[in-house]
Amino acid sequence: MSGGVDSAVAAARAVEAGHDVVGVHLALSRMPGTLRTGSRGCCTIEDSRDAWRACDVLGIPYYVWDFSERFKEDVVQDFIDEYAAGRTPNPCMRCNERIKFAALLEKAIALGFDAVCTGHYAKVINDAEGNPELHRAADWAKDQSYVLGVLTHEQLKHSMFPLADTPSKAEVRAEAERRGLSVANKPDSHDICFIPDGDTAGWLAEKIEMTTGDIVDESGAKVGEHPGANAFTVGQRRGLKLGTPAADGKPRFVLEIRPKENKVVVGPEALLAIDEIRGIKVSWAGLPIAEVATGEEFDCYAQVRAHGDPVPATARMERLPAEGGVPAEGPDGGATVGRTDGGHGSLLVTLTEPLRGVAPGQTVVLYQGSRVLGQATIDAARSLQRAAL
């Protein structure tokens, strides 16, 4: 129970379906803000009170579980470490992976509960053998299957998403109004929950040592200086303050961040188009498709942002090196893979339509139709046009 309208209505539907429901609000900070500013921030004292009021209306028990230390280590510190390494992480993916469907689910099962039920817009469908698959929600505009792409087969077996078939957010708000829930018209939260003012660069400047360095163009020529490479993201245009204008007078964008050299590479917008992605820390949402085990190429759609458009692609798992550097092979001579790559294997995604501004550290989620196949953390992104220069 985040304190928002989606989780409140999800709880109401679970109660109405006859389940034994307990409302749990996650305390993710030891020093939460006391006031919420519009749609910025979450997990505030105000949010916990809204969650309690919803549980009171529904007549279900309400608890606050303190996961602040684990959240700090697994989500906040991971966010800092990734930026320090020149990557652009997705903290919502880490929170779902390590907090809501790991720490929370583990505790819930230990206490005898069957599932974690949330207000995410996504759907779990069981196949003919009863194995769970993750699919997009009915309302694609609100679909949140992307940020749930990290869920495993075992986690999906214990996940419930009552809003899966709801055609619109407006219907959820109307239902909350009918049920007498005070959060019916509460604004949706956005931005990073632990940076409620939205100033990511300013927040990171207090956590990461910033050192001035060079901004160079795609040829390596210096065109300006930066206050700290870690504060930049691939695709960024504003705030570059370049001393040397481009020859064609057009704006330049961040193409690459090189933390070891403390350099930021900029260039024309066209060079942001990415044709190939290599992913690590691979996991599969439900049972992996057959091609994963054989290492064969398969058709799919790739999505790199929570609300980005999926683009057609082909993908394949590269062989996993075994001990001594010898590739591990499956029964058909292909790579063998379980839940993750164990840090050795990788997922190669070739995009039929280029994607713009893909950064290492982001997550690529693969789909076939509405089904989520799995995800990987982007380790490298390749532009054929830039490679040809």
C-alpha cells in the first residue's frame, strides 16, 4: 500500500475477490519528508497515512514494514555506484527486483501469505502447464510490465496484479470514488522517490566526488569542460556549455561518458541512434523460451524505457564461459542459462529500427506480443553510423 489510488483499488478488489488481505506500507527511509509536493516524492508520512485510511475503509489490518536499510543498500547505493561508474541506472527496476518482490515477498511467504498484491498495471497469465507468464496490461498507456521485467518464474507464481484488465486510469479513480477512498484524486507520483525535488544532478553532486574534465567531440577534439562527468547522461543536450560550436551550428548531445578518462563525448543528434545492444545480468520473466537454451536467434521487440516505444529486434544469448574459459554448452551445442547469466554470459540484441540515446546501465526488456520474455542491464550500445566514422 503505497498510499496511492492504484494500490488502494488493488487491495479493494483483492478483498472483494474473497482473499484474506493485509495492507502493508513500506518504510523506505528513516527520515521521510513530512509533506508531499504535488506528484513529487512518495513514501512520505502523508502517504503512510493515506494507506492507513484506505485500509480502514476496506476493513483490513494495516502494518508498516521497515525496509529502509535494505532500500538504502540495494537501491540508493546501487544508484550512486552506477552513476559513479558512468552508467544510467533505473532505480524502479532495482526496487521491484530487490525490495517489493524479493525482501517483501520473502517476508510475506515466511509469515504464511501466498502472494504479494500490488497496484501495478501488468498481467500474469498461466500457460497450459500452469506456468506463469508476465504480459502487458490492458491499458498500454499505463502499462508497467517494463519495470516488472526483472521478476522471475518463482516470483511471478506469488504475484497478483488486480488492475491488469482495467481499461483506463480514469476508471480506477472512479472506482476509488465509489468505494469512498480518499485517494481517488490523489496525483500520481513521478520522478525518483528518493530525489523528490527532481534535481538528480544536484543530489549526485553531494554523493559523488566530481572532478572537472574535458568535453570532446566524436573525433576526440576538445570542445569544452565539464564540472564532473558523472552528472551527465547519454542523450543530454542542456547544460553542456560548450565553448566551441559545431561546424553546422546544430546542437550537440552527450554520446558517451568515459568515467576512467573523466571525459564526456558529444556529437550530432544522428549519432545517438543505436543499432545494437549488449546486455548483462540477464533474467527471464517466467520460464525462458526454447531459443535461450539453444543460443538460437529469436524475433522480439525491445524496450529501453518504462514508457518508451518497443522496436522490432532479434536477440540471442551468447555462450556462457565455463571454468577455464571454455563455453558451457547445452544439449544442442548452445549456451546453457538459468535465471541470470552469473556475470559471464550476455544477451545480444540487434535492433531492426534504431533506438535513440541508449545508455549503459539502462534496462532492455524483450517482448513477444504482449508477453515479457525477460530483461538485461545494458552493458554496451553500438551505433553503426558512429562506428563508420
